[in-house]
Amino acid sequence: MKDEQIKIDLRSDTFTKPSQGMLEAIVSAKVGDDVYKEDETVNALEARVAKLFGKSHALFFPSGTMANQTAIKLHTNPGDQVICDKYAHIYNYEGGGASFNSGVSCKLIDGNRGMFTAEQVIEAINPPDFYHSPLTTLVEIENTTNKGGGSCWDFNELQKIKNVCETNNLGFHLDGARLWNALVAKDEKPQAYGEIFDTISVCLSKGLGCPIGSVLVGDEHLMKNAIRIRKILGGGMRQVGFLAAAGLYALDNNLILLKEDHKKAKEIGSVLENCSFIKNVKPVETNIVIFNLNDDINGVTFINELKNRGIFISDMGQGKLRIVTHLDYNSRMHDAFLSYLQTFNF
């Protein structure tokens, strides 16, 4: 009998499915009506994440996009401008929500792998008394950077940007969709981030393996209106404790496993660097590997060839291909994938 082909899905860390332990936590969760703030499990998750970051308030969201969009609205008024990198998720992958939901524009910084400097922020701020240009009110960063290949920001640079924000009366928001990866990779503490950012969104459904959910944290003066904005965006939920239970389980059991994802990604990067059909591989810091094929190789053909072998990766456009390791990418899959890359001939 022919061996069954292993499906190896490396398109995103969002493809994980709840483990048996997580499913048991979901089923046994004590729930209530979250619209009435009577769901004790989601209340417990919110309190825990707020405490982790040293903030007074946290709010559960069905998606990271909704959490980010709420944060933008908390910090801005229609007509304002947000400073972010040209690779920023809020600009590239949130459906134009910043302009639609908050009526703001984005001043894009040409950073390095999705990261920029405090000096670049200073240059991007519009003069507040020059009424012809939008009023700059918010600086937004993404850590790790998705389009930047899972790169981690230098914390000292973030502190410098915070000083610029304070000097210029600007809000400072962190899209932490993969912040857990950065914290583990650099051995940093959540509270340190809570001290410099006004608001932080963290995702539970990527590296931590939950089926759904993000949490927005901040202090009371900002977060008091977050639940109203979530309602306006259609994010009112009922027995959401079933989902929050998955988040609590993930924080207890899956956070430490991110180290293994990073190890596998670096091993993939090393193998790719030695493949004759690869033009370059971006530096690998966490669980994302971005690479380019040689100019004479068609990316679609390459991806289809992988599909025929049961291997799925992402095309990011502009010649960039992406691999993302995750909780459900096990050692057997990893060994098979590395072996395939080492023997692949194009």
C-alpha cells in the first residue's frame, strides 16, 4: 500500500486547530452573557492579559483587525493622520478600515523590514499649526512585523519613539498580532511593553493556537470607550467564555512552545539558503521565513509544484514567498519538508 501523503500547511500560523486539552477547556468553561459583562471566563481572560501588560483594562475581540480598528478610533478623530510603516498590517491588510471606520489617513514610513526609527517619526509628523495638512495624532507599530519576515523591534528604539510621542502629544499603539513571538524570542517582559504603549492588541489565534480571538489592553482614560466602539463595529458577543477559555489554556500551555516554532523556522531558512533555486532569504528571527526565488523561476509554478507534494506556502506578491511555522507543524512534517527541499530540483 502506498504511504499516505502528509499535508504540510505552512501558509500561516492561523491554520492551527484546538488541541484536545484546549477543547476540554472550551467545553468545561463557565460562561454568561458578555454583553452584560457577566461571562466570568472572558472576564478572567481580560483581567489576566491586562495584568500581564500592567494595564488597568482589557477587552476581548473576535479578531485582531477589529481590535486594531478600535484602537485607531480611540486615539484619533476624522481627518487625523496615523504614522505607520509601509508594511503595516493596518494599512495593507485591514480592508482600508482606518479610512472607513475612523476617517484617518496613513503617513507611510519607508522602514527596514517593517521597522523605523525615532528620527523617521519626527520627520513624518505634520506641523500641528499647519491646518493644510492632516493633524498627526497616532504612531502605530507592528511587532513582530509580518511583511518584514517576523522581525522583532529593538526595544531601545521603541523607547525613543515613545519619547517622541510624549513630546508631540501623540498616541502610541502596538499591533501585537505576533507579540508573543517577539517576547519569547527576545526574552522580554509584557509589562515593559505596557509601560511605553498606550494601547496594545495581542492575538490568540496565531502562535498560541486558539480558534479565534484578540485582546486590546490600555488604561481607563482610553479604554472606557472601547466597548462602545466594539459594539458599533458589530463585536458584541454573548457566551464568549468558550473562546476565552481557549485563550487561558493557551497562555498556560502554548506560550512556551513558540520557541520550537522559531527553531524550525530558522532550520528551514538555513536549508533554503543552500538551495540552488533560491535568490535570497530574509533574516529569520521568529516563525516567519520570507524568501525570493531565482529570477528565472516562476513563483506560481513553484507553489503548484509544492502543492502537488502536499506542501502549502504563501505568495506575498512582488516575488516574495512566505513560510510560517506553527503549533500544528510537527517534527515529522518538519523532517519531511527539509528532506524535500534538499532534494528538490527545479
